[in-house]
Amino acid sequence: MKVLVTGGSGFIGKHLVKRLLERGDEVQVVDLKPFPDPEVACVVGDLRNRETVLKALTPGFDAVVHLAAITSVLQSVNDPEGVFNTNVLATHYLLERCREIGASRFVLASSNAVVGNVGSQIINESIPLMPLTPYGATKAAGEMLMSAYSASYQMLTCALRFTNIYGIGMQAKDSVVARMMKAALAGTGIQIYGDGNQIRDYLYVLDAVSSIELGLSLDASNTLTIGLGRSVSMNELYDLTCQATGVSIKMDHVEAKAGEMPAVIVDTSKARSLGFEVAYGLEDGLAATWLDFQQNN
């Protein structure tokens, strides 16, 4: 299979490219920055520019894995038009180019942010879309575009609604696991919003890559909720990270952020019924991530 990976120079993308190459696929990356291995074909450019899409996605490609996006909720609130152009307009350009050249598969890295705040309700694929932020809305829009191209042009599409992805190679990230690891390494502290009882699901990056492989293999278009299937509170995550690092990380509770979701609890049974399996529990994943931070900082 000849696959274009957008955002392939990023955290998840580098792992995906490695996995695809190992299994014998022909891979090209398109990203704002070069791929670290010069042996991997890479088009450097902005997908909001249709010329970049035309250059990166030429006849002969079978599939696109679309990882490139602005994922910051705060940035989406402050610059909704900019985030729309990056997350929606670029998705449209890619889908339209797939239609033009006959690329038959399209996998999107989506998010459970498309469903908004459902309280402590378990999140699955049947919950109505009701995003609360421009970021969530752009991911929902991407899913709707894929639905239209699947129905109108028989494209096989798959939206993967990821929970929080962490793991080796995340040193440049500013997510909570990365912040905790950096604090443990530097001997500094972290802040936890509110009482720390808000719960989230954390998925190891190599399991996320496995779900993308599944998305590329399906014989019908689909939407899948992807996560570990185990939600923990911020306080529990803090304790587990202290155990994994062997460091008593300094921690302060600060005022809760307005509108923060109290819980993200996901039901991954649909994905599991199609063959998705998690290889890394949270304790194992945190231990591997800590080892990587120690070796690569």
C-alpha cells in the first residue's frame, strides 16, 4: 500500500511511519517540518495551501492517514478561523484530491471532543455530536466530510476518536503526562486543576498506531472510539507517575478551568470487535515513557 501520512514528522506520525515501513508499505510524509530520517520521502509545506496537497498527493497513492491538525483547545477558542482553515479546509483539500486521483482509503485522527461534555456518561460512537469548542467542531466537521465522500464516491473512510495519547518521543508535547515527566526529570513541580478528581483515559502511542493500522484495513467505512478503556483521575495519574519515575513530584492544586469536562470514560467495544487490542497498560506505558525521557533529554 502507498500511504501519505500528514503530520508524519510529529509525535504520533513518526511512530506510524516506522510501523508502516516495517510492514512493507511505501510511505510519504507531508508536514510543516522535515521528517527526521532523510531516507523517508517528505514534502515540506502547509496543507492549507492546495498546491502543497497537489504536490504531496499524486496519482498512485492508495491511502491517506490525516494526523496534521491544530489540537490546542485554547488556540481554537482564541483563533477559530485559523484552526478551521488548518483542521477543516485542509481535510477538504485532501479528500477532494483523493477523489481526483482515486485514492480509496482515508483515516482521520479525530477526538472524543466531538461529543462535548456528557458528564460521567460512557462515550461511544452513538452519542450525538455536540462539540463545545471550535477544536471539537473542526473534528466533527472533518468526520462529516468523510461521511459525504464515503457515501458519494465509495471512499473507505475511518474516523478514530482518540483519547489522550502519550508515550515515548513526546518530549516536545505539553500534555499532562509530558509535564509530569519533565517535572520529575528537572525536580520542578506541576499544577493540577481543581480537586484533581476529573477522570481521563490515556492511550499509549504504539496502541494508537495499531488502531490506525486497523483503520487502514477495514472493508467498510467506520467511526471508532479509541482509548485504553480505563479512566483514572488526575490524582491517580499523578500517583502512578510518581511510582513510575520513583520521584515524589511537587504538586499544587490550582483553580479549576472553566468548562472542564468532569469525566472522559470511553467504550472501545466496537473497535475491539473489529480487532483492536491494547498492548500497553497505563503502568507499563508510563514506565516506558519515563525511560525514554531519561535517555533522550
